[in-house]
Amino acid sequence: MIRRLVQAHARRGGRPSGQRVLKQIFGTDRRPKSSASVEGFALIDVLVGLAMIGVISALMIVFLGQARTMMRIQKTTEMQMEVDAAARFLETAIGSAEPLPLSQSTPDMVLYLSGTGARIEFNAVQAIGFKSSALREVAVSLGSDLTIVQKIRRGSDAAKSTGGQPVLLIAGVSAVRFEYLDASAKVPSWSASWSAPRRLPAAVRFTISVARDGATYSSTGFARLDLATAVPPPVS
């Protein structure tokens, strides 16, 4: 076959080159693709895959960070609501204080309300059970936690009041501060304690601070005593 090709080229007046003969024998001069191009496509696929993994990982990190932030916000909101609820409870309880003698009163010193910066004691009508209420001597104080004690008063004789068990109002209280407004003077003023005989303060303001999980939550309250100017019943 090679001889025939050589003779045919000779008749046409030319001497065939070896490359031309090879082209006619094998059809074309296509060369096999180098392995570099194949490996290049595989490298691009790997790079695209790694980029997609990086994007997905970044999105997951952002999502988890936002989820943790939302959980912290929810926890902070719930804790603040708990502290605010305790403050609203104290506002209602103190605001309903009655001008009645406390059990610690003496004939020479009749107290309707006794208070310091961390403790307050007064008489008030408190809800007992469902749709019922009774007169109680209430003491709110700060120990390891903020607690409330209600003493049952029997009749109008404060000396016959019986003690009650402390009830936890809110746990984790790190500080509480009560202040009392004396409106009897020409210029009303706030004081850190109250021991005026036969008088209620016009108002009581307070601040509760709760330490929980490394954070501090505070709430303020203001209780206006509706019966501060009421005429007390005669002492028998």
C-alpha cells in the first residue's frame, strides 16, 4: 500500500513527504489530548465544590450566630419581664397600705408603716384564695433573696397577729432600695427610712436589681399610697 502511494505521488510529479504519507494512511493528524487539560477540568470542579462548601459553611455560621443571639434576647426579655412583674406586684401591695397599727407598735409609738432601705412593713388587704381577701400585716425584706411575709391579723388588735412563713418573691436579688416620700413638710422630700408615728408616707419608690447568669436586671417601681391622708380609726 505504501508502494502504491509513493508511485501515485511520483506520477503526479512530486516526491511525497513522510508526514503526508502518514496522514493518508492514518486519515488525520489528530493528536491525543494532553492529560493536563483533563486534569484542569477536574481541578475546576474541585475548586467550585470547595467554594460551595465554603459558602454553605459561612451561611451556617451566620445562622447559628443569629440563633444564639435570638436565644439570648429571648432569655433577657423573659428575665426582665420577671423582674418587672415583681415590681408591679410590690407597687400594688404597697399602694394599698392601710393606716392601721403594726404589731411592733407601742402605746407611745404607733406605726402604720415601718421601712428602711431594704425592708418595708405595713398593713394591707390582700387577696386570699379565689374572690376573697383579708387584712394582713405584710413585710418585704431582702435576705439571700427577696421574700414576703404575711401575718394574719385577728380583729383590730395588732398584738394578736400571728407570724407567717417567708414566701419567695423573686430569686437572685442582689440589691433593693426603698425610699419614702414625706409630704407633710412644706417641701416634700424623699428619705431612706420611715418611722413617723400614725402616718403613712405619701408614696414609696423602689429599685430591684437581680443578678442572673452574669447579667444584672433592674426594675423601678412607684407606689402612691391612696390612704396616706385618710383619717385613721380611733384607738380604743
